[in-house]
Amino acid sequence: MTEDISFIRRVLQITEKYRLSVEHIPSSVDSFSLVIATKELSYCLHSLIADIEKECTPDTIKVCDGVSLIAVVGRRMASNSGVSGMIFGTLGKIGVNIRMIEQGSDEINIIIGVMDSDFKTTIRTLYDSFT
């Protein structure tokens, strides 16, 4: 991602062109991701990537298919230290690889991305760990 502040806006305008629903936009200092349902991209993935490369000239574009988003939500998460450590430690023990992490600014949710094949195991493990 370049230093240009309009970079994300321009990428989102391209997704609008294809009428894609962006479900989530996790970001960091020098990169961001778009989470879009795989079925929505089936007809336009290559064209979308070509347009983004042409209009925005990003350093790289990576596509990761088959990622499920899971939100861990709790009002007291912000005031209890170690919640995220418990989430990641518990999932690490059972061999679930976390592909994406994002915490909401209100600190009442943590969204993680796991491979579709790990979805049910992750849900069950988190539910059992926090109840």
C-alpha cells in the first residue's frame, strides 16, 4: 500500500463497480485486506484484481480463499486482561491457524479468521472455553 490516503477509497470504488459487498476491512500500518464472500467473486475475481492493479498499483495482491470470520463478543472483554491470550492459546493448542485478527475499537469484540475447515472446531472450542 502506498502512502496515498485515498488508496482504500479507490479500491472500494472498484469493488462497487462489480457490486461486491465488502464484509470486513482489517488494516494495519502498511496494508489492508478486503473480506468478500467467495461466491460473490466467482464471476469477477480476475477482472477485479486487474482493475485494482491498473488503478492503484499496489505492491502485492494476495487472494486467500475459504476463510471464515468468527466474532468473539463480550461486554467485559475490555476490563479483563488475558482474554485475547486465552482465545489464541486455546486455538493454538488444538492446531487452529488464525489467518486474521482484528479487535474493535470499543474492545467488546475480537474478530478472527480461520480456514473454513477449522470453523466448526473453532466455534465449539471457543464456546466450551468461555462458558
